[in-house]
Amino acid sequence: MKICEIDVKEGYRLIHKFHYLKVFPKLTKVVLAEKESNKLQGVMTLGFGVRPKHTIQKLFPSLDTTDYWEIGRLVLDDKLPRNSESMFISSCMKYIKKNYPNIKLIFTWADGMLGKPGYVYQGSNFLYGGYIWTDCYFYKGERIHPRATNKIGGRPTAEQLLQLGWDHYRGKQFRYVYFLCSHKEKKLLLKESQFEWSTNYPKHSDLAWKKRTEEGWIVSREPHYTSHMNFASTTKIYKWYKNYPTLESYAKEVSREKHLTPS
């Protein structure tokens, strides 16, 4: 499997077609791809999350942003065999090690909120470093990131959630890391990390969710979401913001629309 670098626009086409999130990460530094007969077969974006320095130094205090990349998106053509992801990841790791020798490790999250414990990383010999609880909102199957609420005055209250028709869930995010540095440096990094890194991988039975209700958080099933998101609700947030600058005024208008809409 031959790996090459491509530009963001070319990579976006495959991500938009096959990846469940559809959005291209903003802090992308490199886009790796596998092509066959000049046709894209797989794409991996590498860069940073929202807080790069905080992320790496919480994991490995001696490292800095020049020492790592985070996998933002990983996607392959759905027509490829099931083991293609592991082969593609392995080829990408070899490419990075050869062409970017300053990169000591690759970090990524598996999205347990959407039912993904990280099997593709487990099959590629990443080390697992535990999980965090994260939260997001859902509207008619579409996921809304909490940061999207900043445009309308912040997170909704339980009452506003009812008015908006949103559901608020908590779910797990699983940490994974792949070391590209020497075995000696790897041992030192593992020793300094506050997290325990191992091959004791999570499975589907380790997935868990909580849903916010008027009585508080309760254990829940996996939230319903659409794999082909059109981000209609997030777009609507920004559209309404011009006329309804607070979450309270926005929620009232949404509630009013519901009452006006014939059943």
C-alpha cells in the first residue's frame, strides 16, 4: 500500500462522502492518502485538537506540540475489505516515521458516544489509555457540539432543552496512542504519563451513556444519530442568532413554532 500526501480539498471529498461526521478538522497539518489508479481509497488527517499543548502535556509532560500529531479523521472507501483500515494505518505510521522523524507519537480518540470503542486502533497495535466522559446534544438524530451553543448564550437548561426539542447525552471517549520514537524513549514516556497504557482494550460492553432529564442524569441507551448529517440544527442556530441573540429567546421562538405547526 503506497501512501502519499494530498491537499485538504482533495481529502475533504472522501471524508464528506464516507465519514460519519462530514466535517474537516480545522487544525490539520498533513493529509495522508492511499490511491489506486489515481482514485482515492483512504484518507487520514493529522494535526491537532482544540488545545494541542494542553493535550500532549497532560498525556506526556515532557513533550510539546512539535512532538506529536492527533488523528482528526480516518476514512476508507466502503468498498474496500474489512482489514483495509489496519493496513492503511500501518502504512501511514511507517510513512510518518520515515518522513517526519520529529514526530514521536500519534494520539487519537475513539468516539464511544457514537458506539465506537476503537477496534480499528486495537487492530493496529495502538496502546489504550483509559477514557473520559464527554457530552453533546442531539436533535432529530443530529449531533450538536456544546461549543455551538456559544452563539446563543451558552448551554441550555433542562427547561430549554424541552423547548428546543434537544436531548443531552454523556458518553465515553477512549484514548489511544501509537509510539514512533525509540523503544528506550517509549519506556521513559510511559513511565512519566499519569495514565496507564496497555492492550487491555475496551469492547462494546464497556460503552455507556447517560441522558439528562428533569430529575437529573439517568443511565440510557445509545443516542440515535444519523450517519449522514446535514447539520441543519447547528446551521439554524447561527441563522436565528441574528434575531434571537440569547438561548432563552431562541428557545421561546422554537417553542412558538411548534405550537403553530399543524399536527
